[in-house]
Amino acid sequence: MENLSMETLIGYVETYGVPVLKAILIYIIGSWVIKKLTGMIKKVMAKGSYDISLQKFLLNLVTWGLKIFLIITVISTLGVETTSLAAVIAAAGLAVGLALQGSLSNFAGGVLIMIFKPYKIGDLIEAQGVLGVVKEIEIFTTKMVSPENKLIIVPNGAMANGNIVNYTAEGKIRVDTVIGVGYDEDIKKTKEVLLEVLTSNPKVLQDPAPSVNVMELADSSVNFAVRPFCKPEDYWDVYFATYENCKIALDKAGIEIPYPHSVEIHKEG
């Protein structure tokens, strides 16, 4: 009985011992190779100035792909039939894909955004009916902060398939304001006063030069298009300062900004 047990044990070792040793060896060497490959890929992407979010995503994708391939190879070495396993994985992937169509759309949108870079972190953009500064670009969503300091989260599928206005990309943005004065006021003098307001603001760019032009002959006022250029991060400062300083300068120059006048009617008793 002891001899039989020993023979059985030796048979098990001969049958399973070598494949198990091979599987362990393949796993150890494969893990080392994966580590070296991902390290090389990381260095290449760092030298290529890839976006940080894109680097992390691609690195995770490659790492998990190689690990899955390694695991299948190890299982195959142990004598397990991998054809049926691959079929099960494919069927499970199809089922998950159908269940997560929206998420996959956002995933694909995130990949496209990271590759083509229509915007980056810190850009002021307008998309999907919202305006804000990009705070974070994730694989499924883009996070923005609105001028009211509200956090806005937009799915990347919608971002990738919609219109995007990037106010930061060109490094300068035009501020559109409208100032109205009375019909009796001198147009040339008014333009000089308004232009002086723009050129005296240090946050207003001189190239492109700011402009002041008659925009409209309205019912009770002559409206001027007052248009300075500035850096995107200075937009709101220039916007509010333009209105405030124009009012102060026009008052100082004696130029009237029209407003409704109430008329009092006195009846004699």
C-alpha cells in the first residue's frame, strides 16, 4: 500500500509538478517583463509631453491587458482549456457592454478628449449649455467650476459629440460691453473718453487694440460698442471695471447717460 501511495505520489509529481513549476516560472518572468514594459512606456509618454490623465489611462489599459494575457498563458500552461474560457469572457464582456452603453460612450468620449485635447485643465470653456473653468478631466466625466463657484460635472460622451467654445486656447478674449449716451452728446468726444478708460486699464491688452464704435441709434440713446481684449483669467475683472470706469469718466466729462425722467404734475387747488 505504501509502495502504491509512493508510486501515486510520484505520478502526480510527474503529471502536475512540471506544469505547475512552468506556470510559476512564467508568472514570475511575465510579471517582471510587464513591470519593465510599463516603466518604458511611462518614460516614453513623459518625454512626449502627454496629458497626465491620458498617461494614467493608457498605462492602466496596457498593464491590465498584459496581466490578463499573462493569466491566460499561466492557466493554459496548467493544462486548462482556454478556448472555452475566452468564450465565457467574450460573452461576459458583451453583456456588460450592452448594460453599460452610456458609460462606454462616456469612456470613448474621454479617450477622444485626451487624445485630441480640445481643452485642458485650467481652460475657460463653454459646452453643453454651461460655462466654466476646467478643473479635472476624468475618463468618464469633465469637471468644471462656474463663475458662481459651482462644480459642474458633464459626461464626456456629450462633451466629445457637442460644440465646445474654448476661450483660453488663443490666449486672449474680447470683452463685449455696450454704453449708451444721449443724442445731444458729441460722438467724437464720447469715443475719446471711453477709449481712454480702456487704454488706462492695465489688464486691457494693447494688441489687439481696444475699440469704441457707434453700435446702434436706439430710441433714447446712441449706443457704443466698447470692446477691450484681455487675458481669459482677467475677463470678469475687465468686464465689471469697464462699466464702472466708463460711468465715472462720462460723469466727469459731463456726458449724460440717458435714463427715464419722472415728470411731476402740480394741480392748483
